[in-house]
Amino acid sequence: MSMYVVSHKIPDLVLHKNYHVIAVGNDKDKVLNKTFSDSIGDNLPHKSSSYCELTALYWLWKNPQDEEAGLCYYR
């Protein structure tokens, strides 16, 4: 199981090895490790102004990385 942290900027956090940042929003280029982004694969980042971090949830649903996954926000 992995946890995914939704962020539009570089989080000021020390993340456990099973935590991964999903870059979202218009400023996602500020996130250094863009391995996971709501604009890769089956996605809907163009809806970000209405759905915010839910675009990351949609991305996880449509582009599964693990059999089980958790989602949290960077705050």
C-alpha cells in the first residue's frame, strides 16, 4: 500500500518511502518529483478549478499504481 500526497508545490515534509507526491494544479512545475501528476495518463486536470485535489483522486482511480492506495493533502 502506498499513500499519495496531493500538492501544487514542494511540500515542506519528510515523507516516508511509501508516500508519493501527486503534482496538481497550474503550478505543478514547482513540484520537483513529477513522477505522479494529474496530467499523465487518463486525467482531468482541466477541471482543477472546480474539483481541486479531486483531480488527483480521479487520476489514482483511473491510473492505479498499487492494489491499495491512500490519499491525503499536503497540509
